[in-house]
Amino acid sequence: MTILFLVLFPLVSLTLYLPTTKKVRYIHAPLQILNIILLIIGLALGIVIGKRYHQLDAYHQIIGYIVFVAFILFQPAMGLYQHLYFHKTGGRSIFGVMHRWLGRTMILLGVINGGLGWFIASSTGAYIPYGVVAGVVFLVYLTVLFVASRRTPEGKDAVLSDEGEKEDRAAEMRGPSGQGGRGGHARLPSEEVGRNLNNTAYMEQRSGGRTVYTVGNHRV
């Protein structure tokens, strides 16, 4: 659990800021699934130890149960919803924002709970290395967020999405006969036209032989 919350969960969450396409589908999501498997194993081992010492309802265990439920039930569901939402609209949903901040909160709570666990175990010698590793990872985390915020428009965080999917959606809109802006009319996915067209702020521009569509605040 110490390795999981001090190192794996924070660093894997930062994979969202990698400068590569399809990072959610092929990097972030698979690694987080692996982390969840490790979390289940860690909880199982914790319960075995707790039964041995007749301690399953202390504050350390209760906090652990809360963090466990958040990562097992809510985080995957909200992350998947955001992924599907972005694939349809190119934007960020409220569940995407909740996924990001709930994840950060639970990681922080897990780190604090890890310190409480060492306290219960009376392992005072673990405090210093535990705190040093936590401080280093925290600085790395903040540095990545700062750099990412400077590189994104309006200083915003990276969206929980695959940048590569924007390219896929743009290719879909061009269509097989719309290469280079010639030979046919490009189309938008049905979710972005139809009855919600007025709310989508759809605009078409032709420039330099290319067709650029603006859907909301996103250019594709």
C-alpha cells in the first residue's frame, strides 16, 4: 500500500500529461487497472493482519475502506464516462472534473493513512523515509501540473481525454471523399448536430484548401 499510494497512483495519474496520443486508452487506463488490482490485494492482506490483531474498525481501517470504495466503484465509472463523453463531444464533462479531483483527494488521503498505519505498527523508523519519498513525489507532481498548465490554453489543466482521438474524429469528419477539402462535403458526428446544433456553436471555415470545423471551443 505504501508503494501504491506514494509512487504508483500519483505517477500513473501523471500519464495524462504525456505528449503522446491515445494515452488514456493505452497507458493511463491499463496502468490504473493494474493499480486497482494491487489495491484489492493490499486490502485483503490488511484484513488478514487486522483479524490477527482483532483490529478491523480503527480509524486507519475505516479511512482505508473509504479510499478503497472510491477507487473501486467511483473512479473507474467516472473515468469511463468521461472517455466516452469526450469521444462524442470533444469536451470535458462534470464527471471528468470529479474523476480528476476525487482521484487527487483519495491519493492524498491514502498517503496520510499510510502514515497512520506506520504509527499503529509503532514503526517510527519508517517515518523519515516515508516522508522523504512523499515529499519528492509531491514536488514532481506539482512540477508536472505547473508545466502542463503553462502549455495548455488559458492555463487550464490537461483534459481527461486522448488527444489522438481529436485526430480520429477530424479524419471521420473529412470522410473518404473529403481528402484535402475536396471531393465531397465533410460531416459531423450525429451527437454534434441535430437537435443540439444551436448549443454546439458549430462553424465551418475554409482556409488554404482545408476545411476547419469549430464545435464549441474545439477546432477539428
